[in-house]
Amino acid sequence: DQQVKQNSPSLSVQEGRISILNCDYTNSMFDYFLWYKKYPAEGPTFLISISSIKDKNEDGRFTVFLNKSAKHLSLHIVPSQPGDSAVYFCAASALAYYGGATNKLIFGTGTLLAVQP
Amino acid sequence: NAGVTQTPKFQVLKTGQSMTLQCAQDMNHNSMYWYRQDPGMGLRLIYYSASEGTTDKGEVPNGYNVSRLNKREFSLRLESAAPSQTSVYFCASRWSSGNTIYFGEGSWLTVV
């Protein structure tokens, strides 16, 4: 049972345009969401996060939107750059349920973003 | 800063052999994790350790054992490797009061 779903395995956009990566979740206890970026042969690195008390969080070119009623979040990258080409993982956790040290992240399957020069 | 360090980076095993993946973090984090990444499956949690001396099963624990040797080190052991355990393994760690986990660079394991 996939609790975090990224239904688009890949996405191709032109440099300078907007990239939109989507993520859906099924577990209503999830209250904290993160996006990780992964280059080949490297470990995932943290990109941006959002708490369920917000519906938007912005960090430079990266913005994450959360729609709790639809159990959907998205990552917007504007403008997209060739260096953004990577696999992007959505992850969720149930902080209020698990709390502190026992908290764990559940990841989606990832979306491969290719930004064409 | 080393962060999360995993060894070995690459390993080829024969079916039935055993091996241990080592992980160490130098960030004074309390929680540590082992994930595996497979094509089309994303990152799946194998085991985690909320603190020194405790370990718990994740989503896919079968065929693995773990040891939280001390606060810094968390090892993953395959007692009898199977081809289905061919994967990329990532160790990660987190500060108890933080929400972000930090990953190592990965260990590529092939079981033939």
C-alpha cells in the first residue's frame, strides 16, 4: 500500500520555464512533508519542507504547495535550470502521531526531472 | 564535514553469503535509518533506530538485521544474501527534535 504517490515517473521542461512536480498521499495522519533531490550516484539531499498548518512555503526558486483536503502537494521550480535535472522525492511523516525520536519518513517513488537547455 | 558515511560503496555478493553495511554519523544525531532504493519503488525504510540501544522494523525488514552499536554507528547485516536484495542502500540520520533526515552517499549491492 503506497501511502505516498508520485504518479509521474518523469518530466521534461525547457530551461527558464516552470517545473511542477506532484505528490499525493493517503494517510490523513501525515502532517509534515518534505522534498528531496537526488543526483545519480549521490544520496538524497533535503530541498524544502512544509507543515500541515501551512499551505505554502517558499525558498528562492522553490515553492511547495499543500492542499490538505485533496491530500496533494506540489513542488514548483521557477525558473528551471539545467542543474535542477535530478530525481525528486516527496516524503511525509506523522509528527504528531509518532513524535520525536521515533518519527520516520515515508517516501514516494520519485520523479525524474530533465531540464533542457 | 563528513556527515553520514557508509562503507562499502560497492559490493558484489554471491547468493547465500553474508555481509554488513557500516554507517557512521558525526552530527550527534539520535535517530538513524536504513533505506533501500529500487527502480520504480522509491526509498523504502528497512529498519530505524530512534536512539542508542533501540531498533525497530520499517516497511521491508525481512532478510536484514541491524545493530545500533553506539550513538554514531548503525550497521545493516544481510545474513544470507538473495538476488532480491540487489539494491542501493542508504543510511540516514536525524536529530530527535528535527524534521529533516540527512543521507549518506549510498552503497551499491549486487547479489548474483
